[in-house]
Amino acid sequence: QRRVRGPMIQKFRGSSYFRQRIICSTLSNKPLLIKDIRVRDEKPGLADYEINFLRLVEKITNGCRVEINTTGTSVYYKPGFLVGGRVSHDCGKNRSIGYFLEALVCLAPFGKKPLHLTLTGITNHVNNIDISVDLFRTVTLPNLRHFGISEDLFFKVKKRGAPPNGGGEIEFICPIIKSVKPIQLTEDGKIRRIRGVAYSTRISPAISSRLVSACKTLLLEYTSDVFVHTDHYKGQDSGASPGYGISLVAETDKGCLLCVEKMGDKKQSPEDLGIRVAQELLHVILAGGCVDTINQGMMLLFMSLSTQDVSVIKTGKLSEYTIEFLRNIKEFFGVTFKITSQPESGTVLLTCQGVGFSNLSRRTD
């Protein structure tokens, strides 16, 4: 049995919620041991994209140690210090760039130096299993401002990369902070405007125009302030595969952002996709809350890390991913959330007291 001086090893089984555990382990500085990873699958052990993710974490930290057994079904992770700096990484073709960005945005503010990141790979995933670079730019990054992370934030999509061959490239600069501000987000407000991006790569730009036209036809019945930007890429900036899709963001008069996104496929026309995305956005708005499902986990993590004061947030229905994040936050940081259901609106109030997490790696000069 392994003997480790210092913090006790956190032990888990299975491959589920792998990124959550690595994030919490890194921030809490608690070693992690995960066993029985896909032991009953045809291809047991860590997937290629999970190993790739660990390599990226190694690049942004110093002193990190990763040990994987010969079958890949067990991994030991000893976190290092977050250093940041200039990092370039290829995300591969199994998962999109968003899979890596979702985790990095939770770690980057607590580094020794600001993170200047260049990632290459797929920018928009066809099955929407990962957040797209568009929603990361228009929703995830603006949500950081609630916690005092806004100055010097920079994000640019240099190249689009549709699946299966990718070829996209993004640049992301994240500043460092000393501590996280507590938040009080309990009023979602009324929808003020709807914005969006319809992109297309290596296909006719008329496709994205048809997509926008169908989408706006439905949304204009509910609000007059609707604008969807068409973003067409060609030549070297269009990646290695053809594709198109759309992301929509509804902004309330209280500054809350609710979003949906879809990528087109061969089985449906641009018009059908446009109407479907518009309908999904209306369902998200109906569900209520100050944050969408995609960003629930990140918001709750920063709430638990905030200064020792009470934070409150109003959300719609909690996703399975978010519920597991709450369990991991309790396991690693000892933070328990008070969850209050509001049946009349179908929303949930989550309240916690932060642990007063401080960025000790940050330079004081």
C-alpha cells in the first residue's frame, strides 16, 4: 500500500467526472487515486483524450506527478503548483477544444503567472458533448466577471475546425487573481436581447444565412432585439473539414446569460436546425435561473472558493454533472451547499460559505 506524507489520498472508482476530480485535486493540493477505469469495456483504461488532458495539466503545473498502470485502469495523480505562462497544446480529434477549456478556466486564475494558451483541434463538436468556443467566449468568460475576473481576459478564434479532422486554433489569455469574490445572483430578470453566431466552414456561406433567417423568424415573435452574426471561414482559416452550426445567447436586464448551441448534420436542413435551436433557447429561458446548465459547475466551484462570506445563486434544474460536482466539492474542500427548491418558478437557490481560497502561487511584486 502506498504511503504518502502530507494530505490523505482521495480515492475513487470509475471513469466518470474525470476532469472534476483532477480540478478539485489540483486546487485543494490533495493527491488522487482512481481505480477500475472502464474495466468492463472493450477498450479498458483511460481514453486518449483523458491522457491528453493530463498532459496539458502537466504543462501548466510544476511538480505534478502522474502514474498510470500498464492497463490504464488505475491512475495516481499528485498535484503540483499552478504556474501558467505560455502554453501550446494539440487537443486531438476525439474531443473538442471546449473539453479542455472548461477545466482550464477553473485552474488558470490561480497560477503564478497569467496563462497565455494556444490550443489546436476541433472548435465545435458535432454531438454537442463539449462546449463550443463560441459559447465559451460569449457566456463562460463574461460569467467570470461576477467573481472579479475580467481585467485582461482575452479570447480569439484564429481558425475554425469542424469534426472529424479539426484544424482549428484558439488563443486564450487569463489573468491571475489573489482571491475570489462572493456573489449574490438571485434575480434573473427579463430577457433584454438575443445574440448569436452562425458559422460555416468549407461550405457555401448561404447555409449560415438560411440558418439565421429560420432562427430569427421564430425568435422575433417574442422579442424585437435579435441579432445573429454570420461567421464564414475559408482558405487556411477554415480547418480540415466542412461544417456549420449556430449558438444563441439570451441576455436579461440583470446581466444573466442563458445559451444553447447546435451543429448541423447531413440529416437536417439549415432551416430545421435554426427552428430547433430557437425552440431550445425558449425552453432554457422558461426553465429560469441566473446561469445556464453548461456553466453551473464552474459557478458553484468559484462560490466554494470565494472569501469566507455567503454566496447565493439561482439556477434552473441541476444537471447530473452539477450534482456530482457538488459531491466532489464537499469531498475535497469540505463545502456543503444549502439547496432550496422554489416550486412556483421551478428554480433552485444554492447557498454556501466560501473556504477563503487564496492564490499562494501569485507573485507579489
